Amino acid sequence: MWKIISGIFLGWSLGANDSANIFGTGVTTGIVKYRTAILLTAIFVLIGSTIEGSKCMRIVGDLSRLVPIEAFLCALAAAITMTILTYFAIPASTSQAIVGAVIGAGILSGSADFSKLIKIVACWILTPIGGIIFGYLLYHGLKFIFDKTIPSLTYRNTIYTVGILMAGCYGAYSLGANNVANVTGIYVGSGLLSCQMAALIGGLSIASGALTYGKKVMLTVGKGIAPLDPFTALVTVLAEALTLHLFTQIGVPVSSSQAVVGAVVGVGIVGGVRTLNPKMLVKIAVGWLMTPFAAGLMTMLFIYVMPA
Amino acid sequence: MFLEKIFSKGKKENQVIGHITKQIKLLCTAFGFFKTALETDNPSLMQQVMDIERAADTIRRDIISRIYEGAFLPYLRPDLCKFVEVVDNIFDLLEDTAYRYLDLKLPEQLRSECIQVAFLNRRISEMLLITFESMIKGEDLREKILAIRIYEKKIDDIKFDLIRDARKIEITNFWDGEILSQFLSCLTSISDVIEDASDYLQVIHLSMK
């Protein structure tokens, strides 16, 4: 059972990195306090992972045939990659880290299933596009509804506060449901854990990451990409949550970072491209490209130096 | 904290709105007193304008503290506070004008134009109240803000006539001339500050859309 420690470490890293995508905009716009944000994230991540987490579990384990020790090394390499990127405040993707690591191990053992990889990569490409589409549509749709039904400043103030809170809870639920497979999916594939146990352990580890180490990335996501007002913050979180939930139903774990950046870009398109910070987008794109390769190479190195 | 916010149905926000409404209504009253004091050359009514300014100052402090105790989204608070401060600047300017008036003997050839400006100041402050109430209801502000700009333009036109007429008055003492000049300057610049206040209302309105 000690082999799941690296998965717990990866879950902690994911929680620290991706909790920013849920309440980052809410915290930086001052609507939600940081403590409230991380507490709600932890609770709803756990609920999401236990209720719907099993939907994405199989695909990660099926990428390569792993023995338990390889699963341990894959999770370790992915976790180290994620921690380094988190340290440099780059919103990175755990999905890409773990898939890069599993494929790296699969290449060494000759068991890598590239047909499944194509489906996953297609979903990676579609994730930011989904975020952009949801962001754009929700912006126009909700704006129309709010303008028609809630003209009062006081009510709108309350709606934004409650809306961002509820959208954040839904986002945390979707994160848990979709991303728990990144953390413990490989242990299901290697036969070390059952789906339910993997979902529970993964959910707990993500929650612990959110509770202990999420502040730096939270501020990067909230402030660095585009200036957000309460309405766009609400739209962004809701678009991200919907994107993640959609891919959960498809059964592929995707990046919440890609979803949230897509959503911010979608909202940015409504306001004109000038509201986007290209430097920050380049930094994120570099992180996305580096993540799978770094995790894959690190896994190969670990397996290579590991005594037989 | 959040449950409190949901179930209070915006109690704190409504208190702040109530106080700001009271502040602007006091402004209208002060302008009314000022105009009557000019018409009747009544120093005790001018004194009332200063008393109202002190009352409004207390309301301003109360509003600011309520806002920072948690009323409204943090995103909105700086603009709301700025609006309240600008309204307070209008009170300060009106008080300065009242002080100058008590210090001088207003030449009769300027009185009717000064009364006209005072009347327009009263109307523009009433329009500010209407604009604020419309903003709270989420109504369109364009026409109201346009009306404020038109009033401001009218006051600007009178200002030039006033300056022209004032130059015809023979000044025998430097300080009499200085105080008259300051009085006219304060009286005619109040509308500019009211226009600034209306601009803040527009900013708040747009930022919540």
C-alpha cells in the first residue's frame, strides 16, 4: 500500500495547483475570502470525487500496462513535475503530467496504447475550446437574463455574491469528479485499488492540497490573465465547471487550468482581445507543453535507475 | 458570513442606499435654503446651510464605515465611497459659498444672476437624486446624466455673464473684491462637482452590468 503515497503526493499537488481555478477569480475580486474558498473547495472536491470520480478512472490505467511499482514511479514523477510548476506559479495540468508519465513508462515496457492517447489528446485540445465556447455563450446568455430580470443594484450584488459561491462549489465538485482519476487512476489500472477506494483517497489528497498550498497560483489565475469584474468572474467559474463536467461524462480527465483559461479567453473575446494579457497566456502555454514531456522523461529516468 | 448575506436580503446594502439617499436629499434642502437666503438676503438661513453641512458630514462617515463593514461587493466599494466623497465635496463648496456670502455685501446688479445659478444648482442636485434612485433600480441613466450636463452648461453660460457684469462694478477695497470673486467662483463651480458625482454614478451603474 505504500506505493499509493506518490499518488497522494500528486493529489496534494493537484489540489494546491487547481483549487486556484475554482475560486481564484472569486478571491481576487474580493467576493470570497481565501479561507472560505479553500474550505469549500476541499468539501466539494471530496463530494465530486466520491460520487462521479469513477467515471474517468479506467482510461488513465488503460494507457499502459503498469505494475504497482511503475504506477508509484509515474505518480511520483508527475507529482514532482507539478510541484516544480506550482512553485513557479505556472497553472499546469496534472492530466498532462500523469499521461506523460504513464506513456513514458509504457514506452519503456512497450505497452503504451497510443489509440487511447489520441482520444485523450483530442480532449485536451477540446478543453480550452469548450471553455471558450461556454465562456462566450454564458456571458451573453446570463447578461441577457440578468438585465431582464435583476435590474436592482442590491439584488444584483447579492446574486453575484451567491452566484460566484455556488459556481465555485459546482466547479470544485466537477474538479473532484474529473481530476481524481489523474491522481489514483493508475492504481486502479495496476490492480492496487478499487474504483471507490481510489476515488476516496484521491479526493482526500486533492482536498488536502487545496487546504494547505493554493494561494500563490490562486492569485496568478485571478489577476494575471484578464481584469475580471464580478459578473465575468461568475461566468468564468461556471464555464470551467461545465467544461469539466462535460468531459467527466465523456470519461476523460482533462485540465481544469485549460478549461479556466479557455473560459477567461471566451470572456476576453466578448470584451475585446485587448483585455487579455498575452505574456501570461504564453507562460501558461509553455507550462502546458513542458508538463507531459518533463513528466514522461522523469518517469523513464526513475524506472531506468530503479534496481530491478 | 455568506448565509448571513443571503438571508439578510441585502440589509446592509439597503442601509447604505438609505443613507446616501438621505445625504443627497440634505444636499437638495441645503441648496433650497441657500437660494431662499439669497432671495431674501437672510443671514440666519445661510447659517442653516452650514448646519446642514455638518449633519451631512456625519452621514458621510456613517456610510463609509458601513461600506467597509461589508456592504456591497469589494469590487464596488471604492466607487461608492468616491461618490459619497464627491457629494461631500459639494457640501463643502456650498458651505464655502455661504461663508463668503456672509462676508460680503452682494451688489444688487449681480443678485438676480446669482439667484438664477442657485436655482439651477437646486435643480441639478434634484436631478442627481433622481439619477441615484434610477441607478439603484438599474434603470438607464443616459437621459438623467444628459439633463445634469445641460444644467451645468446653463450655469456656465450664466457664469460668463456674471463675470462680465462683475467687471463693471467699481471695487474700492481689495478684500471686498477678493471675497466677491471667491463667492462667484465657488457658486458657479458647484455644478462641475455635481457633474463629477453623476459620472461616478455612471461608473457604478456600468460596473454592475
